[in-house]
Amino acid sequence: MSDRQNLLGNEGVSTESRAELKRQTLSNLYTGTAIPVQIGLLLVIGSVLYGVLTTPIILFSYHPIFNSLGFFLLGQGILITQPEPRSAAQKQVGGELHGILNSLSVLAYCVGAGVILYNKEKNHAEHFYSWHGTFGIITYGALVLVMLVGAAQFWWPIEVFGSVHKGRAIYKFHRVGGYLVWGLTAFTILLALESDFNHNALHISYYTVAPGLALVALFFFKRANFSRMKIFG
């Protein structure tokens, strides 16, 4: 068995077994403490979409729409890795699903970023003049970086890091980075509520967004097993 097969864990796992592992892993999205996380996510994106869809749709509208989709998918990508997989084979399946969800999330965020950048250029408006804009571009960059590191350590550990062992050692940093990026996205959403466009047009309220974010954060960190990460160990 090659190093690559050791890492990916596909060897000796039947189609039926993989289907069952996938079912078990997907249940992380809708069982136990995943339920309050999903409620929190729906509170946030529901508030944003209600504000956007109850006002006339313009080019800018697609910025919060795609960012909301990215935020929702990012949440699913984190949820599916919690709790810790029970076996190497389940970790493999979970890693694949996690990668798909995160890739879709980053794609949605990139569309959201493209919309706002194009809209600013089209209207000759200043870029990054607000805290929301500044943290927004930082968050976009961090999202892409964390995704690329995760993909490299999962699929190409030898090519990028020199060995499977070194690739696995990066995993804990990728995971902590993912939680930090989620925190950045949440903070950037709160900053968006102070934007002129929200005050003048969307009127998205802190009273639904902030509790939703708090609910997600509480149960994300309740589900996470930080003791196994040993960043400095």
C-alpha cells in the first residue's frame, strides 16, 4: 500500500461500507447539537435574505446573497467534521465531504467578492473605506488560504509538505485556522450591519443576527475537541 493510499484510506473499503460511512458522517449535520447550530445559521442567513429580497434587487444585492450562501456552506463544512470520526475510513469520507462543502463555500464567497468589486468599479466608488470592507477582504483571503492548505495536506501531502506525516501534522493548524476564519466571517457580518446600505435600505437587525451567530459559536466550540489538536505539542 502506498503512502497516498495510507493517507486517503480507500483501500479495502467496499462501496456499501463507504455508503454507510457517508450516511453516518452526513448525520453530523442534523443530529444532536447540530440542530441548534443549524437554527443559528438559518437565523443569520434568513435575516440577511429577508432584508435583501424585500428591497428592489440591484447588482449589489448579489453580494449579500452569495456571501450568505458561502456562510451557510462554511457552517456545514465545519459541522460535518464534528464530532471526531470513529475510524480512519470515516475520517477519509468526512474529509472528502468537508472539502466539497468548503470548496462550494469559497466559490460562493468569491462570487460575492466579485460582485462588490465590480459594483465599486462600475460606480467609481472607493474600495475598503469601511471596517466591513477591510475585514471583508482579509476574510476572503483567509478563506482561500485555509482551503488551499487543507486541500494540500489531504490530497497532496508528499508533493507539498514532503511526506504524509508532515501533511498530517499540518491538519491541526488547518482546523484551528478554520475556526478562526469562521470567527472572522461572523465579525464581518456584524460590521456589515453598520454599513450605510443596511441602515438606509436593508434594515437587517442585530436582534436576529447576533443571537444566531452566538448560537452557532456556542455549539461549534462545544462540539470541537480542542484538547486533541495540541498546537504547540
